[in-house]
Amino acid sequence: MKKFGFVFTLVLAVCCAGVFAYTPEELLKMAEDKTAFYGTDFKGFYSIVQEKPGEGMNAMEAIMYRRDSEAKWTILITGPAKDKGKGYLQYDNNVWYYDPADHRFTFSSARDKFQNTNANNSDFAPQHYYRDYEIKSTEDVMLGKLDCVMFVLKAKVTNVDYPELRLWITKNDGLVRKKEDYSLSGQRLRTTAIPSYQKVASDTGDHNIPVKMLITDNLRGKKIGDKIQYERTQITISNITFTKQDNSVYTKPYLEMMSER
């Protein structure tokens, strides 16, 4: 009986370990899939706080709508008062910025900075780690208490924000916990930390949404005392819902109408 119990325990341990034994390709694909919501629309409230060393902090609030199945999204800035009514719209692979001060749309791009913060417009959309990058190397690492695989990725297409990425993905759930963006010359440009996620249910299943994202710009900083302090932008996401939005939400007239309220 003791021998049977030992064998059973060993088999159970092997099976449980196998549940999380993803190949690097599977883990990277999982990380990409978890950034998109193709079966439903997404709506969330965003708090965006930028900290500039020696200059203090600037805060804004926004509402985001996404329809990933059609590669559309809308961001409406709701505060502070000086920025209220400004917005962004993506459709047909184009990004447009609307300023109610002159009632005009100007062309932007996914690579542009969002309201001159350390976030890019593309940070608010699905990430294409598996589709647009190839794996150059992987390494099993600990990120604090998180058991991760660290990926070094090289772009295999030209229309990406950064030609090289490093990703820390937790082995058991395929969630990105840290990301570093690099130039072609190997210079680190930005570091994004995503320490925790919130699970939100929808009709199509549960979705993992970052609670907070902390983006550090490794190029924009100031020496204070004996240390370089870099600009940082923290994005907090709350009040998330997954419900169908009216088609008009993803149009220029919608931004124009909402800016007048």
C-alpha cells in the first residue's frame, strides 16, 4: 500500500507539473492572446499620472473603448478641465487625435506619445509579441517571487514601435510582468512593470487586466543629487466592463459630440 501511495503521488506531481509545461512559443502566444478581447467590446476608466523629476506630477483621466475584432479603439479624455474633450480614435490602421479647441482632427500614429506622457498610443491596444517578433533566446528567471521566462525578441516586421523587446512572462499563467523596449543599437529605451492583474468576467470568459502599469522612460530623466531620476507614467485601470458598444462610439462624430458635453 505504501508503494502504491508513493507511485500515485509521483504520477500526480508529474501530471500537475505538466499542466504548466508550455513551450516558449506557446507561452509567448498566450501572452499575446491575453492582451486582446476579440469576442467582445471593452470599456475601462484610466487614471494616467506622469511624474517628471524636479517638476512634480501631472494627472489626467480618460475612458477607453476597444473593439479588437475590428482593430478599433476610442479614448476620450475626461479630466483635468484643460484637457477635457480631447480624444483619440483608431480605425483602418490610422490613429487620429481630436482637439476641441480648434474642432480639428490631426493624424497621429501608434508610436506617438500619448499626451506627451511616457506612454505610447500603442500601449492601450493589443500587443503582438508572437505575430511581429521572433524569439532570439529565453531564460528561466525569478522576478521577485514570480517564476518567469525572460524572452529576448527581435522584430520580424518593420512597422513596430521597437525593434527589440525583452519580456518577463510568468510560467503558470502567461502574463507579462515586465517589458523592456530597445533600439537597434541595443539601448534600453523604456521599462514597463505590470506587478498585478485583476480578473474580470465577460460572456466570452474571464479576462486578465493590469491593475497598474508603471512605464519608466530610460531616455528622459534629470540628475537630482547623485542619481539620475527618470520620468515615469503610471496607468491605473478600473471600472471595466465587457459589453457591446454602439458602432458610433468608434467614429469621429462621437468624439466631436462628447467633447461638447
